[in-house]
Amino acid sequence: MGLKQLIENCKINDTNAQSEIYKLFSSKLFSICLKYSRNYAEAEDNLQDSFLIVFNKIDQFKHNGSFEGWLKRITVNTVLQRYRQEKIFEIIPDDYAEDIQIEIDEDAISIDYLLHIIQELPDRYRLVFNLYVLDGYSHNDIANMLDINVGTSKSNLARARQILKKTIENYKTTRNLQSL
């Protein structure tokens, strides 16, 4: 059965079709949930919530674009909605001009360690960092998605970069001391 037929069967609440859609896309969507969630368990909850929304709104999908893209948008919005409700952002004026650029030496650390320290960032910094750096959204897009202003987005990105830089520098110093 093709994807289009699976989608149509989901629209009539066919649980077998829903199960197939879940099997096809759950790992990709879980990686998105994990990127934006505080931990593994929260990512699992966010994935479940995302699929509940997908299956409740699947009749709104009209085959006018990528189904996977539609699923990803719902997943990101589901995770971000949780943070919007928690009011985790400290609002900074829009005219906030500081946009600190920090270079991270990717050769000095493993990608696993980098992902680990990104995961440990405070929520507001991790969300903005992931949206801007990893997913390529603009500060205007981020401001709209998170219901914050552009200055807050820029400020949180700058702070995330500062924290990551300091963490990486500490890691490299510790590694260098251990090798002596």
C-alpha cells in the first residue's frame, strides 16, 4: 500500500494504517523531539503528543506538499507549544543589537559530545540555538514560533553560544591536563 493510500486510510481512523505511518516516520520525528526536549522521556512524550495531533488533523493534509514536511512542522510546533505555555523566555527589547559570534572548533570535540552539551543548555537557549543554528530558521521566524521578540531570540542565541564556548574550553583544558 502506498503512502497516499495510508494517509487516506488514516483519515477514516484505520488503526493499521496509523500503525504503518507511525513505523515509517517515528524515528525521524523522535530525533526532532529529542533535539528540542529536555531529556529522552520528555522526547517520548512529545512524540506521542505529536502523533495524536497528526492523526486528529490528518484530514487537513491535502497532498499539496510533502507529508514528511507536514509531520515535521506538527512535531516542532507540538514541542514548542509546551515551552510557550511555560513562559521560559526573558523578554529582551527588539532593539537589542548585540549579536555575539563565537567560533566552535569542531575538530576538538566529538559530535556526540557537542550534541550532549547542546542538550544540557537551559530550555530557552537550547530551543533558539537549535532553531537558528541546526534548522536554519531566521530570528524573525523563531520569534513568531516561540511568541517572543527578535531581540529575545538574538539574546538567547548569543548566550547559548557563550555557554557552549565556555563548556568546550573547559573540556579541552581538562583533556589537555589529563594528557600531561
